[in-house]
Amino acid sequence: MTRDEHARVTHWGTGRGLPASGDATLPALFAAQAHRTPDAVAVTDGGTTLTYAELDRISTDLSRALAGLGVGPETGIGVLLTRSPAVVSVSLGAVRAAGAYVPLDARWPGERLEQVAGVADVRVLVVDEDACTSQWVTETARRVPVVVVDRLGRILRGAPEQQGSPAAVPGAGALAYVMFTSGSTGLPKGVGVTHADVVALTADSAWQGGAADAVLMHSAYVFDASTFEIWAPLLHGGRVVVAPDGVLEAGVLDDAVHEHGVSAVFLTTALFNVIAETDPGAFAGLRLVCAGGELASPDAMQRVAGTAPGVRVLHVYGPTETTTFATRYDVAADLPSGPPPIGRALDGMRLYVLDGSLGPVPPGVVGELYLAGRGVARGYTGLPGLTAARFVADPFDAAGGRMYRTGDLVRWTGDGQIAYVARADNQVKLRGYRIELGEIEGVLACCEGVADSFAVVREDTPGDRRLVAYVVPANGARPSPPTSHGPSAGPCPPTWCPPRSY
């Protein structure tokens, strides 16, 4: 590159600065907000509400119970809840006890729950009435304490006789949560996200000016979009509006906006496209709509930007390893033809488009996207080798920081935006979820009668993308379908290993 080109891409790749937050932690920032607005509504699901003072009290009670059960700095706390205000209360209570919450999903097979709990070294489970009778929770209760809470997060049973005094969070670099994503080896990998990472996300200027006054919480708790949905409103004095359980539909979104004053929502691209094509008026009244996770439809984004006045539409991008979002692009009604770019860096982030020798490439040239700055996670819990391979030294940071290698091939556009091109590996995204095809293939290979397997995303009908797997029978045998995420009676390939004990 010429010197001018180098200066240009360096300027493009640097996000706006964030306000100095010192060593601020989530509990400290929430406590300050609760002190300023104790009577303001913090969480509502339509039927009930929690003020900041009430949420403060419920989360404090839970943190003392967790401390009495031995929770201390960065202790893993498994959280298995249906969508309710308790998700917010328990997340806050976990970090107030200096622990790290580990979102779990009741729809996961027992083997996967066991794997995730083992990798994250879960020492305490917090569940609701719906989950406490599951076989996995019943078996796990023989090894670790289980606290049962109601739909607001109040303790029903499982609290110790002797309440503890919660330990102080060691600092902003302490773990806040561990979120699991698909792993190419057949095992899920847990991304360790710190308090500083979450604080940086919530401080971005896009959520200022009232955009986060009321954020709809509808994403699965195990999906990192829940980080934005919980913490952006709480740290801005806004409301978390809990959507009814189930898939968000246009009617539910319309009700949330007009009955509960929702100001902001994040949608996976596939869901955004569906609502935009069937009922774009459902977005009217919102201040901010974020959509991302897959290739966006320019027609759908233009339709919303053009028919819902006053709504700011952002095309967002970001892996779990960089705390939900890393880039954003403001969509206008006169969007250029073709897929919209993924934009520029969030405040405090830095973007690099590099070649195989970690050299910056000029505008228009395809390279791999690396992300640096505030928001880059600590790494993969219990996987130092993989962490070292993906979280690498930042050669452009004199302070010795790190950058995350995304595996996404991108290019700079002429006006300084990042345009997505393709993946550099076998990972795919489907309906907002990252999927390592190797994990699917590894599970199938465990099935009796399977010699080989291959997984791929097909789009036989435009807009209808599906995950399809093929198997090769062994010795002419008819393969038996998998019944879980664990091994069957057949031999297991070396990519699978049993869950760790905890």
C-alpha cells in the first residue's frame, strides 16, 4: 500500500473513543444507577414489573445466598431458566456475588448440558420450577447445590442456612459470563467475557440518546444477543421488556412497541427479513432496530428504513468472542445495490483487514478480518491452545494488546466500510447461530453403521436455507440416527471425548 492508503485504512478501522470507565464493574455501575433512579421500572414482562430498588434487593439476596454456597471470584454459576424477569435478576445476582454466569438451555440434551457445565466448572445451579424436575438437574443436584427461584428471581428453596457476604469483584478484567458456541471438534467451546467487555459494549454511542430506554429481551439466553438486551438498558437507566416465550412474531413486536414502549430491538437477519416482508409497519414507533447474523436482504432493510419514519436501522456484525457486536452500518432508504456492508467499528474497537503475513491490504482487496480493542473477550475457557491460535498479539498496538482472528474474509469499500465476502473455514451461520459443520459430522460419525459424514447448508429454494447432512454407510449397513449429542453404541472418532467431571 501507499502511505496514503495505509493512513486511510488505519483511520477507517479505528472506532470512536469510549469514555474512561476506570475499573468499573457491572455491580458497581448497576448500584450507581439504582441509587439514582430507585423507583424507575427496570424489568417488565407486561404482567409484573420490578423497579431498580426491587431488582437491587432481589439480586442482593441471591448474591448472599450464592456466597453462602461458596461462590467467589469467577466461580461458574449455571443458569437454567425459561424467559422471564428472573433471567435479569439472576444474571445480576451472579455477578454481584463475583461469579460468572453460564447460560444453559433446557432444550439441550443432557450430554451437552454436562459438557458445558464441566468445561465452565459450574459449582452452583440456579433454576426455575420448570427446570428443577428435569433428569439432568436431578442428577446434578447430587453433586452441586441447586437454588430454585420464581419468575422474578426470588429464592424459593436451596438457599443455605448461613448467608454469605459476597466477595468483591476483583476488577473489570474478571469474568462476567461464559457463553458457549459450536466447536469444530464436536465439543462446544466457552467464550469467557469480562466485566470490561460488557461495559464497553453498553457504552457505544448508538445506544445513547434514549435508544436503550426500553429494550426487548426475546433472544435465547444462550445467544450472546442477550448481553445487549440485558445490560444496555440496565446500565442506562432503561427498562428490559421481557417478550413472551416463543419465537418473536410481527404481532408480538407491534404489541411490545405500542403497549410497553419498546424503543430498541435486535433481530437475527432471517427474522428481520420475515417481519420486514410481511409487516414492515411492526417496526413503527421504535427508535433503533439492529439486525445481523447472516447475509442481509437490502430490499428488506430499505423497506423498513423507508416506511418506518424515525427508526434507525443498523446492520450489525460481531462474533461472541468480541462481546455481541463489533461493527455497525447505518442503513438508509437509498441503500446502494447489493448486500449492505457490515460497517465500521463500534466505539473503542479497531478493525484490521490483513493478508496471510498480517499486513494490511488496500481498499478493494480481500483479506481476513481481525478485531481488537475494548470488547475482545478473554479467550476460550479451558482451551489455552485454541485461545492462543485465535486471540493473537496485535502487532499494531504499542501497548501489547490482542486481536481476535475472525476467520471472515472481507474487503474495504471505497468509502471506508467493511463488506463481507466469505468464510475462510468450514463455519456457517444459520438463522443467526454460528455452526461448526465439523461438530455435526462428528456426532453423526459416532452413530453405529456410519463410515463417514458430510454437512452443508443448502438453499434449494431462494431464501430457504437448511442444514443438511449426508452419511456413508459402513459395510453396507443402514445407519441408525443419532439420539443425542453423545456417542452411541458404535465406536467414537477421536474428535469426541467424554465430558469433564466437575
